[in-house]
Amino acid sequence: MTPQYVLSLGREAITLTLLVSAPMLIFGLVVGLLISILQAVTQIHEMTLTFIPKIVAVALALLLFLPWIINIMVDFTTRLFGTIPTLVG
């Protein structure tokens, strides 16, 4: 196991983490922005109005993108397990 392999594996793991978390973060960001605009226009500053829609949006994004996330994670894990025999020695 070379230092270059470890660095590339770490880089790939971080990239995969960002890629997998991006849909939920983007959905939460968009809904939060829309709620903030709605609150600024109507001057309603209820704290629960910001949290509940964000939670629902993130949950819906997770349900929508879950098959894709599982596919990416399984592919990464399969490739990682496939390289184990080449690392010994």
C-alpha cells in the first residue's frame, strides 16, 4: 500500500461523501431560502416554520435519491473489497 494509493482512496471517499450528501443539502438549502423569503415578505417570524419544511424536504430528498445513493455506495464498497487482495504483500 503506497502513500499515493492511500491519498487517492481518501480523496475518493471524501468526494463520495460530498456527492452522496449533496441532494439532501441542496433540497434543504432551497426550501430554507424559500421559507426565508416568505417570512421576509409576510413578516411572520415563527421558528417552527423554518424547521418543519426543511426536515420534510430533506426526508423527501433522501427517499427520492436513496436508490442512487445505495448504488453508488455499493459500487464503492465492491471496488474497495476487490482491491484488498492486491494490498497484501
